[in-house]
Amino acid sequence: QVQLVESGGGLVQAGGSLRLSCAGSGFTFNIATIAWYRQAPGKQRDFVASISNGGNTNYVDSVKGRFTISRDNAKNTVYLQMNYLKSEDTAVYLCNAKRISPLPYDYWGRGTQVTVSS
């Protein structure tokens, strides 16, 4: 059974930090590109950051210099270290695991809530 489970969300003051975790099971985690997305109430789901199976990373401009994505394939886990949090970072953060080919797949977790108070 495929699972992606996010954890680490919570309530934090502006300027604070959180570390989110995304743990995968039931599929070949170490060859997937893992991405974090976020969705605020009433808004579309937006890309935040991704890390390829080779360790290449990408970030949306609004989080560059503040967020860091990393992976530990031995633990089937990807992390999102979020520093200098802003109120506009408030959203549900969701983890995505994707492989284009061969044998493509595209899995989503249920998300973890991050609330930044100003």
C-alpha cells in the first residue's frame, strides 16, 4: 500500500522555524522526485520545492534563501526546513512523489497545516 505521510506542521510566530517531514512507503522512494506544495484556503495548490533522486533541488522564488529541501533515502524521508517564516507561508503543505518513466507514478500525501502568526 502506497503511503506518503507529512508531519511537523504547527503554529509558529513570524520569523520562526519549522521542519516538515514526508515519509514514503509502498513504492521505490529513492528514485522518485519528491516535491512540496502548499495550499492556502480558497487558493490554488502551489509548488514550493522539489528534490530529484540525484539531489537536484528547485524552489519557488518566494522561499529561496528561507526554505531548504533535503532527503534521506535510507529513511525514505524528505524534509523541508522552513526558516524566517512569514504569515503568507500559512497553508496546508502537501508532499508529492513522482516518477515520469519507466513505470510512472504520482502520489500525494494528505498534508500538514502550517500556521504563521504575525
